[in-house]
Amino acid sequence: MAYQVYFQTLGCKVNSYETAAIAKLLAEEGFVETESCENADVYVINTCAVTGEADRKSRQMIRRAKRLAPHAVVVAMGCHTQMCRDDEGADIVVGTDDRPALIPLLKERLKIQDGEKNRDDLDAGTRFFEYGSVNYQENTRAVVKIEDGCNNFCTYCIIPYSRGRVRSRSREAILSEIRDMAGKGYREFVITGIHLCSFEKELGRDSMALGELLSEISAIDGVERIRLGSLEPSCMTPELIEVLKKIPQICPHFHLSLQSGSDTVLKRMNRKYDTGVFRRVAADLRSAFPDVSLTTDMICGFPGETDIEHHESCAFAREIGFTHVHVFPFSPREGTKAWNMDGKIDGTVKAERTAELRGISDEMERKRAEEFVGKNVEVLLERQLDDGTWEGYCREYIRVIVTPDQALQAGMIVRVNVSGTKDFSVIGSVSRE
Ligand code: SF4
């Protein structure tokens, strides 16, 4: 009988993609995924280390796995275990640079006879760990990973230590995965990586390499939408924006990682841009994509952040007019420069600043939804809700609730007349053209 594997994933899109990738490799070895942890023979936890809270949850999940599935082989993998090899009771621990060892270790543990496949010759950590075509999707969007690692060393971030330096996936493998998924009917492709703009950086390329790749992706039959994951503002050169503008499938939604709207804080964070650069990029994107949505991440309470710096940050967020801001209270990560920085911000102050910025984000998000009333938008339908309406996202990444007056199904792209808003979403009905 086939061994059953249960997966639990913490953290970002890249982690979810990697869980799907490991699931695929295990399926090739005859393992079967299960939804129930009690019956699992193998219990895999893909951990995260992005915040102290993520570390705590990772440790808790590993300990819980042993209790919930006492007979399973518990595997802990990912960013948290890369940084801290404490097993917390796990039977197998791999990080991010020795993932190729997972399958041989697991087989050994399960005493499976090793077949002809042996992936531990991969020089992971310096080369992209190629999983082959993963076919990972999030609702009706296909997610494709093109790069791993980061060389930037922002002072608050553990990623360059936990995932190592930039290594890019081969164009051949990326295009082949997208062809495969487009052939299966996926229409929207989310291009993801730890630091997307660094695609092919290890080959001495600049961000135009990403532009070239996106042009190649756009030539694949069936690719109707391309959405980009988080981007660093400094790589959004006028040349790259010019290339993006010429690709009709590029969704006018860009997640530009800001982190702070104060130049002095950005400097302490070792970010590679200032608000002047960000302002230029936002203006260039607005001129290339007139109805563009800009979203971002921001941190409140970075060490030494003064009231004035916090207010600069809030004012800059308003000035840019984001569609949404993911606001995080600063959480120090051991092993980063910020861990030892002076000027720790009191928890209450941090919480107040976080709430204030979240309030500003909510305000901007509502206003942005209102701008769509009276417009006709293209929606990729994701799922039917309990009340019979459908939910999907338009190209600008606004959630759209669609009242059906015809048979609809997940994965369909329809045009919708927007008649109103509901919180941060818009509502409308399918337009007859
Ligand atoms: S750019 Fe900075 S925040 Fe982003 S992964 Fe690299 S080091 Fe971390």
C-alpha cells in the first residue's frame, strides 16, 4: 500500500509552491497525499522564519505533529529549520539548501527500496533546485517560481541567510511548466520568487532579464494574464516598464515592496532605494498602465523609528495612493543586523502605529473600490459563494462579486459591469456585449 503524506505549510507563496513541488516529487515516488493527519505515514511541515511569530508557530506545529500523528515520520523543512536545526521532535530535518536530501532520507527512514531516481546529486544552495513541472495553483491562478534566494541583506531580513544567494530557474523549465499548465486550461500565471528582479543576476544580468522572460511567457498559447509577485522598486527601471507596457497580458497590478516611507528608516533598513526612486517608479507605472493598482508591504516600529519618521511613512503611503498596504509590526529576527540595533520601539507604540497605518490602508482600499463603480472590468472567476454569487479578481486585483444571470464556472473570464461596492470589494453583473 502506498505511503500517505500530510502537508502543513506556513508562510509565503514561495513556501506553498515548494510544498506542492515536494508533493509532486513524492507522488512520483508512489506516495499519496492525504487530507487527514491522523492516518498519515509521513507528516511534512514546511516552516517559515519571516518573523519571530512565524518561528514560534513553526516550532509549535512540529511539536503538535508528533502528538497528532505519533506513528508518522515527521519531516520539518524550510526557512525556520534552515536557521535553527533544533528538531523539536521531528524525525527528519532539512532546511532550504538540503531539500534534495529529503527523499533519500525519507526512504531510508521508511525502509523503501530506492528506485532508479536519486536526486541528491543536486548541488542545492548554489543551483536552483529544479522540481520539474509542479502545477501549483492558488484558486484558478497558476503560480510559477522562477528564482530563489536574495543577495540584498536588508538589515531586518533573515532570507539571505535562510535561503542563500540568488539562483535562477532555467528559462526552459519555466516556459515548459507554463506551457504545461496553459495546456491544462490555466489562464492566469503568477510569477513568483524570493527576489523576482534578481532573475538571472548570477549570470550578470540586470532586471531586463525579467522583462525578456515575461515576453517569452506572453508568447505561449493560452496565457491570458501574467501577474507579478513582489518587486523591489529599484529594479523597476524605465526600460523594464517600457517592456512590461508592451506585453498585453501583464496585469496592471504591481506589488512594490516599500517597507517604510521615511528615507532615514529606509537607510537603516539597508533598502536600495529612497522615496524619490519609489515616487518615480509609481509615476512611470501610472503613465504606462493608467488604471494601475499599487500594493505594498510596510513595517511599523523599526528600531529607532521616531514619531516624525512614522508620520513621514503614513504621509508617503497616502501620497502614493496604494490599493492595499500589508502592514507588519516590526519583529526582530536573531541573526540579522536589526536584532542588535538600539532604539527598540515599545510594544504599545508599535501596535498604535500599526493600527494607524492599517486604518490608512483601509481608507485607500475603500476609495479605490469606489473608483471602479460604473466601469466594465474583466474578471477571472474563482468560486461560487454560498449565496449563489461568484467571486473573482479583475486584472487590477480588486475582488469582484458577480451576480450570475447565466451559467458560470470557475476559471471562466467574463466582463462585468460594476454597480457598487461592498467593503473593499466591488459588485456587478456579467455584461452582455
Ligand atoms: S530584498 Fe531584503 S527583504 Fe527582500 S528577501 Fe532580500 S533581504 Fe529580504
